[in-house]
Amino acid sequence: MSIEKKIKEEVNKIIRSLYKPDGKVDLEKIQKEQLYGAAVNWGDLKCVYVEKAYVVYVEEADPTAYSLQQYIEKEMKKKGYKVKVITEW
């Protein structure tokens, strides 16, 4: 498996961790992690592409969703990956 594919899977795991088992957004976690303020389509949020320089593209969030970008970067760093997250519609 390529490193890009592994990074994509890990980012999507982090995104899924923001949801409850019933598929609804975990609002308590969103508030705790301060992931509010920018528009996010929580229904379709996902990593769609990773470039070779480990730039991660997360679809269905405002490009100014900086707190979400930083959260994913921080969580990926804990897993040993240094990535740059870009959110886009």
C-alpha cells in the first residue's frame, strides 16, 4: 500500500472519529476540539486526495475551516505523519 493511500485512510479515520456510532456528528467532541465557526458539510466530509508531498485534500468543508485543518494535522502528527490539510468544497 502506498504511503499516500495509508495517509488518506488515517485522515478518514480521524474524520470518522468526529461522529457517533449512529452516524450523527458528535457535537460535544466538535465543541471540545473547537471545530466550529467555518462551514462544513458534515454529511459528506472526507479526504479525497493526498499528494506526494503529503498535502491532504478534505472535501466538503470551507477553505477557511482552519480549526478542522489544524485538528487533522495534529492528530496525524500523533500517528507519525506530517501533513498539510487543505479543505475545499
